[in-house]
Amino acid sequence: MKTALLCNGPSRELYQSDESYKYIIGCNIPWTRVNSTVVMDVGVLEKFDSTCFIIVSRKAWLECPMKFRNKLIGQIIGMFDPYPEYDSAGHAACRKLLELGSTEINIYGCDSWFTNNTESYTHQYVDGRSVDMSKNVSVWRARWYELMAKNSQVKFNFIGDPK
């Protein structure tokens, strides 16, 4: 099953709607049509303004004020516990695609795969950047390698500008 993972780095703009994708998953607040999106931060939930389905981290859901939870309750289709330290919505979304049976995952907007760029459109809603972003990048890449090693039967395609 060919799927698409839409992260929030600048290279997300390379995504072109493609009928061959059986499932499209986003990260945080979706910027195009997706089947669902993964949200890890309470700040994103508080600003969420979309009708798509949400897979939310347990921590963000429990910390979210009741007025926002009441508004979003009908959209929640799953809950997860992030990996300790430096997990990202992209990694969590990828794990969901693997759970759904993906055989090929095209990953857009994951600019940290190619460079030390941690720019994200999500930062306009929530500034979750740590002081030492180079540590994030190295751990994020290690997580991607881990996912690929554990799922060697799946084709992972990082689509972006390797500059």
C-alpha cells in the first residue's frame, strides 16, 4: 500500500495530490486534504481548526483544556504515547502508516533528513524548538534509521531538496 506522510518543513510544498496514495497522513494542523493528522502538542490542539480526523498524544489530550477537548472529541480516532525524548509527529505518523500496512511511504516536509534545517510551519502556532536543535536532528535521523531497519520490507522515500 502506497502512502504519503506530510510533515511541516519547507519541502512539504513538493507534495502534489496523488490518487495512487491509499492513505495520506499529516502532522499537526493539516495544510491540504489528509485522511488523518498526528498531534503531539497541546498548543496545536488549542489552535486546531480543521475537520480532519486526529491521532493525538495522550499527554497533549490530557493537558488540553476541556473547552478544546469538547470541540475536538468527535475527530479523535486514536491516541498514542510518544517515544521518550525527541519523538516527532512525523515519526508517530510514520508508525501509524506502518501499522496500517504501508509498503511504500513518500515523506514530504522532513527537511531535517537532508540538512540541519528544523524549520517547521507548525512553529507559527507552537514554538516547541529546543535550544540545541542539532541534537534534535541527530536523534530524529537515528529514529528514522531505526524505523527503516525494523521495517526493511517497506520502501521509505524522503522527498525534498538535499542541497
